[in-house]
Amino acid sequence: MCIGELIRELRQARGLSQSRLAATVNERFGTALSREYVSNWECSKHKPGAFYLRALSAVLDAPLAALEEDEVKRRTFLTDAAGAVIAPVVASDLLASGFAARLRGGPSQDAWEGKLTTYGSEYMSLGAADIQRRVSAELVVVQQQLDTPHLWSVAARLMTLYAKTFPGSDGARAVSWYRMAAQAADESHDRDTRVWVRGRAAIALGYEGASLGVADVLADQAMAMGTKPSLGLLNAIMGKAHSAALRGDRETALRLDSAGRRVFDSAASEEQTSDYAVPWWRMNVFRSLLLARLGDERGAIKAQEQARSELPPSLPRFATHLEMHRGLMLARAGDKAGGAAYARAQLDKLPPEKHSLTLRMLMKEISHAHEGDRGVI
């Protein structure tokens, strides 16, 4: 493979457009690289000089030697894990970070909570590849510190976020991480953590329409651990509601939707922009898709309007979710082609680096939806 093809593969694996790659290099190295020049590299019209080879190595997390060779075996440097790139140099850095953390004691508990807060906010706007790369490094560090129940809680919450960077269709990876996160949560001996981890996994899988059996199991476990209103319980209930809707069990889905709204009234979040929160707008994003799946057009439109009324403008990805729900409604009403075209147009408006794996799953569901078909993926 020529260097241009490798640059393209690595860029796409990171979820970067040519423009975003150029901008990232410029931000980090003070250069004036253009999208057109990146395109020329990828088309082999030009070859990056020594300076840009080093810049690309840093930005794309690829060994410099791989970029310096004319012919390389790209599969040595690419994995199939949702487009993640784990190069040998990166693996070395991760291992070094882990051992160094163990030797010096690692971050304090307060520092870990601060990191969780940061990642919870960043997840709402960053692409899956960025989050996966950052959180994988943190997991290597935290596993060297698992000496207290609290740090097991930290690890469980990080593992749950990491699992969400894999597509729901990749059940072997996503589900494995969710299950390990649940086991780690059990080691924390903290009921709130145990419920939240299971509930977050359930809503992720239920919303995506993937691994519905696992979503039900995790939701049932969370709901059995206590009836105290919490965000974990809310996620579990809404995840199970989506699972029921996708199976065509309308009665159960609506019953769980009502139960979820009651829990929300007691446990809603004030925080607006964190994956660890469920404010009013996000609850309505959950309900918008649920009601669209059930064919309740009036209810879905109302939920969409309520979500938009409080959705922070800094979160365009979730505005795209709401528009794609409209596409699903069109498809379910019989206009399959029109619904898919509308959803695709809305997805294309969002910069590629802002795309989430959940949005891709939703696009697949809409493309396969038709009247009477529940579109289980």
C-alpha cells in the first residue's frame, strides 16, 4: 500500500475529514496545511516531507516508520474495533503510562472523579474514535490502582463509556465491555454505581436496537437492585422500553415509558451536557425515538419539540438525532425511500468527525424500516 492510501485509511479510521485533519495539524504544529494538500497526499500527487510525516504520525497515532515506508501492511497498524487505531508505538505508551501510574500511586480519587466529569461532557460532542483513544489510556492507568472499592467504581464507569465507542452491531466487543463493566461495578459494592452501569448499558443497546436480549438482562438486573429513583434506574427502564418497542410489544413499551417518566420526575438532572446526566431535553430524545418506533407520530413530534426547546446549541449531534427520528416516522408511515433520504440528508449536514456510532446504527434502522416491520438490527 502506498503512503497516500495509508494516510486515507488512518484518517478515516479516526473519523476525520480531510479538512479536520488539516485543521488538527495546523492547531498542534502552527502550520497552514490545507484540505487540498491532504487530498493531494492521498491521491499520491505529492508525498509529505519529513516535517509533515512527523506531524501526521502524532495526529493519527501511527508509527513514524509506517509513514516513511513506501509500502506497508496496513493491517499491522489498523484494528477492526470500530475503526480504532492501536499502533505499536501507542501500545508502548499505554503500557508505560500504566506502570508509571502504579509506581507513583496514580491520580487521587478526586482527580479520577474530575476525569470522569470531563469525559462525560466530552462524549456529548466528540467522535467515538477520539473518546475511545483517550479512555483506553485511562483504563490502562486505573487498572493499576484497583485497590479500593471507589476505584472499582471509577473503572466501571470508564468501561461503560468505552463500550459505547464500539458499534452495537459488534456485539462481541460492546457487550463484552458492558458485562465487564457490570462486574467491575459489583466490586465497588456501591449500589448506585451497579445500577447506573447496567442502566446505561441497557439504554445504549436498546436505543441502538442491538443485542436486545443483553439489554433486557442488564435492565432487569438494575431494576431488581432497588426501586429508589435514580438515573441508573431511569436508563434501565427506558432501555427496556426501547427493547420492547423493537420487538413489537407496544403495551409493555408504553407501560415502561410511563414508569420512566415517573422516575424522571424524581431523578432528573440539572446538568445539561454530560453522558452521566439525563436532563429534560435528553429524556425527550429517548422518548422521541421510542414513540417514533411505536408509530405514535403525535407523541413523537411533541417529544421532539420539547427536546429542541432546551437542547444546548453546543450539541448538534443530538439535534441530528431528532431530525433522523422524523425520517424514521416517514419510513414507518410507508414512505421508506423518503424517510431514508430525509435521515441521510440530516446526517450528512453533521460534520463526519461529529458522527457517533449510534447515529450510524439509527441510519441503518431507518434504511430497513417499512410499515409493519419493527426494524430490529
